[in-house]
Amino acid sequence: MFTSKAFWSEKVMKQIVTSVLLFFGLILLPVIASSGVMAQGNLLITPRRVVFEGNKKTEELNLANTGADSATYNVSFVQYRMKEDGSFEEIKVPDPGQNFADKNIRFFPRTVTLAPNESQVVKMQVFRTTELPAGEYRSHVYFRALPKQTALGEADAPKDSSALSVKLVPIFGITIPVIIRTGTTSAEVTLSDLSFQVLNDTLPRLNLTFNRTGNKSVYGDIDVSHVSVAGKITQVGSIRGIAVYTPNLIRRVKMDLLRIPGVDFKIGKLQVTYSGEVEAKQVKYADTELLLK
């Protein structure tokens, strides 16, 4: 975008600067990891989340560059609140009942440069956890890509001292939750407010609410099956990695279901199960049914 300085008033300049800042504010919002191997751009991260509890004091995060270019990432902590719809927003002060974990976690290195197809480990360690009151503490590790000074294949453009140029460089980041649990922690979950609808006469959707109690978050998978009048069971939907973080008591989920030949959503019922891993064992957190009519 080039134009003569003479055409820009102070008011217009302020609008341009504000627009640019808003743009960068949007694209710098990090992605919250929720799949087995988190990928964004050309960066892969495993594991997708870290939980320190019991005797566990250390963890290693593996970063891999799958792209054709070298890339550099800054590693830091950010804090989030989870909204009722499952989205996140960055905060600086914990909400009532929320505890940050970053003050009790060390990590190294703080900057990672990866060549194409190269991987590196970021080591994490918790300390002074015995001094913490019982409960759950959560922060998010933020891997922020550093932009290149000059894009590949881009020649330096002639400078025009009488022109204004604004260049927008996309920057992405990935965050993963890091949780510390101390003392006695527990949580229970129930499912409520189930309703079924068909969007645009074609897309079946299940709406439901997760209700969490206790002093720790829950994390698991939700599976939905259709049970016909004759008793035939057909899986029609699943979501992996559904969390309800402290201090949230509820999370509302809208879940699109599969249209499968032979499945009639006008009759029968839907069986909904929420399950996860506890101490290396798969357990069922909650289940419920919705009669279709």
C-alpha cells in the first residue's frame, strides 16, 4: 500500500495504525492444542498437554519442524480463562478459584531454532510444589514463531521517502496446557440439557452441557451412538480431547453428528458417554440418554 504523505491526515493515520494493531492482535492469538499431535504451520508438538501430579516432576516436549525452511520459536507462558462455549481468552489475573502454574515450573531452552525435518526437546520441571495448597494450577506454554526479516525470494523494494508502506506479516503460535496438581484433588461430571436439532434440514446436531464439580479439571472423549427401536447401535459422533478447566462449572457443547444410511434420527435414542484416562486407566466420567421423537 503506497501513497503520498500529503494525502494522509492525522486522523486517518491513527485509523491505519489502529487497524494494523487490531490485525496483529487477532493473528497473534495462539491455538489451543486439543489433538494427539498438535500441528500449526510446520511445527509438531507432543504431547498435547502436560500434567504434573504424584511423583512426576519432569516432562519433555518434542518439537519437530516438518517444513522446508528453518524456523525459530520463542517459548513462554500465557494465562487463559475458558469460556462456557469452550473458547479461550488471555488474562493476567486469575479468576476466583483459578490458580496459575507458571511460578512453579522451569523450562529450557526458551528459544528453539529448527532446521527442516529437525526436532528438539524442551525440558520442563516443577519445583516447590509441596509449598502449594491442595488443588490444581494451570498455565499454558506458548510457542511463538519469530518472523523472518526478509521472506524467501523477496527482493528489497526501492525505498520511496515520500510514501507510506505497511507490511503485514502473519505470525502464529501454539499453546498447550500445563497443569500441576497437589494434595487431594477430585472431580465429578454430569451431562445435562440434551437437545437434538436438524440444521438446514440436513445436518443433525446434539446440544449438551457438561457440569463439573470438585477442585480439578476433567479431560476426555465424548462418544455418541444411535440406538434404533430394534436395538441396533450405531456410532454417529465423537469428539476427542474435551476439557472443562477449573474454575469453570459448566461447558456447553454443540456437536454435529454423522448422517449414516439406515440411521433414523426421528426415532430411537442417543446414548452419550464421556470418558477419559485416570491413572493410566480408561474410566467413564458420565453417560446419559436422549429419547428421539
